[in-house]
Amino acid sequence: MVKNDLYLRALKGETVERPPVWMMRQAGRYLPEFIALRDQYDFFTRCQTPELASEITVQPIRRFPLDAAILFSDILVVPQAMGIDFKMKESVGPWLDHPHPYSGASGSHRGARC
């Protein structure tokens, strides 16, 4: 049995006693326990390891009285699953070494920021 079904009842369109509150995954980045995992595992390992992703998802719920959480993942796991080769560059973000010729990326540099 779900202990806190406020969010689920609101999704069903039922009248609820207050608006549900949830935490976006980015909002937990400042938590010391998140920083410890970030320092130990690279970004895609955190996204692709169910135990790590679920741990990161529930970290804010352990600290705050929230009704739901958004699963820790990233839109970039989709192109990665499609075999598009890119990497995360420090202080830059996602980087394509071989951008698609119609991507609008300038030919004056080798890669392209996603």
C-alpha cells in the first residue's frame, strides 16, 4: 500500500487537500550525498545503473516532506542508446566529435556542443 498517494490522487483528477509537491532531479545537486556519488561515478554510470539512479531519485525525499520525485536520468541517454557517439566535456557539457552535416554546426571546428 502506498503511504502517500496525494500525487496519484491528483493525477486521477480527484480533489486533494493541497497541491502535491515534488522535486526535480536537478534540485538535489547540492546535497552532500549526491555530491559524493557524483565524485565517485561518471554521469552516464549514474544514469544507467538502476541502483544509483534510484538512490539519487530518493535522496531529496529522505530530507524533505515531498509527495513524489522525478526519476534521475537524462535526455542524452536516448542518442547514446541510438549509437550516437558523444562525451561530456568538463565545463562544456555534451560534445559531439562528429556532428551531423545538417546540424547547423560550423565547419570551422571539429566538434559541436549538443
